[in-house]
Amino acid sequence: MARAAPLTPLGVAALSLLVEQPMHPYEMYQLLMARHEDRLVKVRPGTLYHAVGRLEEQGLVAATGTDREGNRPERTTYEISAAGRQALTERIRDMLAAPVNEYPAFPLAVSEAYNLPAGVVVALLDQRLNELEGQLKFLFDAEERVRAKGVDRKYWIDMQYQQTMLGAEIGWIRSLQEQLGTGQLPW
């Protein structure tokens, strides 16, 4: 028997929600958005429905029932299966233990930036800094909110990771801009 493909990030997010309680995909989508999980995984209602369908085909989730509210379409509620819990646990273990080069666009842009004039690079990096600083502020504000609500830290440690990574990128960009501005890095 061939081994099933590893869970996608969206599959991981969906199974994680179903560990909490059975729910239908639209409820899952709403919860992911309310928790701002779109910072971590690309999620759209249609892709989430397809992801849940694939999880069901693989035996990782099972339909528990269908209900209807008023004139709305029927909604199927799903729960995680024992195989789903095992697959989720294995995938999280793999993701934590093994670094993977995910080929982000920014390092490629940095490696090819010499194709642009230094002044243009500095200006574009200013735009990036503005965006990154906004994201960092959002994360610090979100941390303040979850702390105020008394949410256990284990549920939001990803925010601290992202704060650290954004802070490192901001620091690196500022250093590069300074080197370009002072001529320390000839262009």
C-alpha cells in the first residue's frame, strides 16, 4: 500500500480544529479567520471544503451529520478519526524536527537586487519595512489581547516566533539600507 501524501498546511489546520470539536467547513473557516490563522496558512472557503473532502477520502475525518439553518444549504459536520489524529501528530512532529527550504520570494529578490539602482533598492526596502512594521505591530497588539483574555501561551507561541522573525528581518533590512546609504556596500 502506498503511503499517503503528507498533510498540507491547510490539512494540518483543519485537523487541529477538529481535535477541539466536530464542526462543518464553514465554521472552520470562520474560526481560522477569527484567530487570524491566515497569517500561517493560505485559506479560502473553497479550498477548505476541498481539503476537508480530501481528508475524508483518506479516512482522516468522518462526517457526523448534516444540518440546515433556514434557507441555507445543508452543512455537513466532520470529526477527526483516530487515523486523522495519528496523521496530525506525525505531521506536526515532522514539521517541528526537520527544516525545509520553502523557497520564499524575498531571499531571491535580495540575491537579484543588484539589477536595480541602489536608490531604488533602498526605496523598495522602505516600503517593505512599512509593511513589516505594521505586521509586527499587529502581532504585538494580538499578543496583548490574548494575554488580557488569559489564553494559555501554548496556543499563541507562533505569534512570538513571528515577532522574532519579523524583528530579525527588519533589523537586517535597516542594516542593509545603512550600508547602501554610507557606501559601506558599494553598488
